[in-house]
Amino acid sequence: MKNQWLTIHQLDRQLKEWQVIRNKYGKPRAGWVKTIRVALSMSAEQLATRLGLTRGRITQLENAETQNAVTLRTLEEAANALGCELIYAIVPKGNSTLEGILKTRAEQIAKERVAQVAHTMSLEEQSVDANNLEIQENELTETLMRHLNKKLWSELKRQTDSRKKLIKNLQKKK
């Protein structure tokens, strides 16, 4: 478990640098291929020749890039033809971290589980006050964070399936 958290923290530090670059520069409106090509004073026809394509295909490629509809392989080939290198990364949205993503997910699951138990208890006229529910949610969140595993990402579906079954059973009793 310590190794997993060490990995998460190391990745978070690395990804923070990518986030700074993304936030500072972003993607050019015209896309990277066209922006770099124009900056190098290279025509679409010249890039096409370097890639063994037609000028029309370069226009399609540049348009596809602005629509996020281009493959990594195509971008890498275009980057090479431009004397550049494609750098690819997946970073957490906004200024979030991997640890933040995990905590948000653990909180979602904790809320779902506690809400389900609270609902069942209320059906049995054994309501729990809001402070106790919040304490239980926080404790469960901490437990889920200490014991990370793949179930963290499938939990809500099972909860939803269980809730659907519970609702069906309640409807049958009416």
C-alpha cells in the first residue's frame, strides 16, 4: 500500500508540471500541426510531400486535429515531418491530482453506502442524525483511501443495481 501511495505522489508531482504547461499555453486554436507548419514557413504542399500525402490530406489532418479526431500515430508522423516530437500525456482535469481523484471517488462511494444504510434504517423507523451520518461518511472515506483497490471504480454500479432491486421489492409489497 505504501508503494502505491508513493507512486501516486510521484505521478502527482510529475503531472503538476504538465498541468502548468497546459494551463499556461493550452492547445493552439489552429492545432499544433498547422501552427508549427506556419511558424516554420512550410506550405501544406511541402508538408504533404514530406509525408507522402496530398495537400488535401494535410488540410484534412489539420482540421481533424482541431476536432480531436486525429490518431496519435498521424500526429507523431506529422511531428517528425516537421522536425518535431510528439509529447503525449494524460493529466488530471483542472488543478486536481490523482490523490484528489481517488478521494472524490471514495467520498462518492461513502455517501452512497451511508445513504443506503440510512434509507434502510429510516424504513425501519431507526433514523440516524446528520452528524452521525457525516462521521460515518468520513470514516468510510478514510478506510477506502487506506485500502485502495479496483473495487473503488465498480462500487457505484453495484450500489445502483442494489438500489434498483430494493425499489422493485418495495413496489411489489405495495
